[in-house]
Amino acid sequence: MTIFLIFTLGTILGSFFGLIIDRLPEHSIVSPRSHCENCGQILIWKDLIPIISQLINCASCRYCKIKLTYWYSILELSCGTLFVMVWLEKVDLTFSLICLASFLMVGFDLKTHAFPLWIWLTFFVLLSFTCPFNIGVLSCILIAIMTEFSSLKIGSGDWLYLSLVAFSANFFQLTLCLFVASLSGLLYYAFNPKQKKAEMPFLPFLFLSYLCHLFLKMML
């Protein structure tokens, strides 16, 4: 029962994260009330139950029947699972904070290829209390600043994200994550012709490479 409650709390946070990603920076997260973007119908409580509402309504609006994306449920499920892992002491606080930051930053990167700086700053401050600064963190921030004045292929937002990852990874692990993410991005780019003329979000590849690195670290 306790695990179910912890999971539910995580899904609620995931639902709130979805609201932030969906509305910012164009709209307020306070008003208007949650509504269908297609028909404008105000959503009631049974339309807003994390994961369950989408399953019951088959990922569509209950009023106009337009199909909805599954990424809301994926985000809610991810946050719920993370909360349970923290409760069971399978992961530490540093990892959980990096994951929460990743959920938000990856969501914004997929949406607008950028993320609000306050999100990075908030999690940077929180991580500063869980781990001491190291050369990797400072190096990534320095490179992020340099990219604002140069034409590097990887953006400053990617380096700021890596500065968060550096709180739990040494220089070699950080370099390996960057290599795996770059290789994955190139493969995705090569097998998706439609992507070749569009800007590709890179944070999802960095996050996945970070998760793979931690999974292998736990297995060995």
C-alpha cells in the first residue's frame, strides 16, 4: 500500500511536469484551467487522473475524441517509478534529482529545442547540496558559456545539462556519455531522412546514454 501511495505521488508530480512543459513559456501554469486544446472543453477530475485517465479514454479527448499523445503518461509513469526506486533505496538522491531535471529539460528540448534557464538553475542549486563541485561540473559550465560566443555544433543547453550529469559522473564517464549520445544521434539522423533538414533535439540522447551508463555500472 505504501509503495502504491509513493508511486501515486510520483505520477502527480509527473502530471505537474507535463503541465509545465505544455504551457511554458507561452502561457501561465495557473490559468486557464486544464482544457482540451482542440475543442476547448474544461477538463474535470476524472479526465486528469495520472495514467488512468489516458488508459480509460484510449488516449483521446472524452469530448471531441481527438487523439492525444502518450508522452503525458510516459512522463507520469517515469516519475512514479523513480519515486518508488528512491523509496526502496535503489537509487540515491543525486541520481533522482538528475532524472527529475532530465524529464523537464528533455521535454522542453523535444518541444522547443530549448529549456527555461530557471529549471537548470533550480536543480543545479539542489545538486550542489548533495554533491561537491568537481572539475567536470565547472568545465561543462565554462564550455556552455563559450558556445554562446562560438559556433560549436552542440548547444549551450546541452553542456548545461551535462554539468548536472557531472555531479554523478567522473571525466571519463562524462566523455563516454557524450560519445554514446553522439553516436546514437548520428545513427538516428542517418536512418531518419526527414530529420536531415530539421534541428534535432540532443538532450534525449544524452539522457539515454546517462541511463545506460548507470545501468551498466550497477550490473558490473
